[in-house]
Amino acid sequence: MPISIEPPADAEAPQRNPKAPAPGERTTSHFEGCRGCGDVPGSLRVRSWVGDDGVSVISRFDVLSEHQGAPGLLHGGMLMTAFDDALGTAYTQVTRSAVTARLETDFRRPVPVGATVWLHSRVDARQGRKIYVSGEARLHALDGEVVGTARALFLKVGVEHFLRHGRPEDLEALGASREVIEAARGAG
């Protein structure tokens, strides 16, 4: 049975994390090597800002030739990557770290290479470790034509999740010692 991305009736309204960037501020990259928001070859280089309500995020990326699937058109998986990144940035407004448990995307129209895609993502609800997020992608402007919509469920996790499952050299580059990584893997 698939994991539900529909918030239950008793889910709580999102509460802004006081450590999150202020409305209007630009958010930081999840990780320098991220294929969504990182500045590495082949990434989407998604850029995001906190929305006025403090629990939503406005994001954008420019569609380049390296992002195409069909000739001259954005690859659908790249739009899903953009949604995963943007919705994942929205959850950081209410909690520090989480991982994608389920992501559902509906494609509405093709996106040409050379276009700018704007995404608006918002935290809809929260229940325990579960964070329900939704968003839409628009062509050329925040009020442009809708090219896709998405809903996701993220699960809150602690740093030990990344220590147990992440690639050691990436974790060490972030400052984790080999001993800490090995201890976390031994505890799992």
C-alpha cells in the first residue's frame, strides 16, 4: 500500500522554525553537491527565497540544453528534481532535516529549453515526523502558465540518518570524523 501524501484530519498547521531565514531572504543550498540547488555541472541550480508567510518558498531555475529530454524540451525527471528541491526547501521553514518519503508530480505542459520555471511550494500540515508539502511550477513568471503540480510527504530525521547512509568522503568534507561515521553505522 502506498504511503499517503494526504494530510490526515488531525494534522497540525505548520509552525515556522524560529531559526529559518526570514521572509524574503534567500535560502542556502541543501548541500554543495546537490543536483537541485548546488552549483555543480549538470545541476538545476535552483534558487529559493522564503515566502511572505514564512512557511512557503519561491524558487526558480533556468532550463538549459543539458536539462532536456525530448529535443528542445525539459526532461520530466528534471522537473521532478526541481519539485523535490523546492518542496524540500519549504519543509526547512518548519524543521531542520527530513527526507522525501513520497513525491507525486502531475505534468501539465511541455517546458522549452531557454525558459525560466518558477515554483511556489508551501508546507500544508505536519503530524509527528510527517511533513506534508505541495507546490506548483509556472512558466516564465510566478503568475505564468502552470506546467506542473506536486505533493510530497517528508519524514523528519536526525543527523544520524545521514551519518549511517551518506558517502563517508562527503560526510568528512562536511566535518564529520571517520570515528563518528563508523560509530553511527555500528549503531544502526
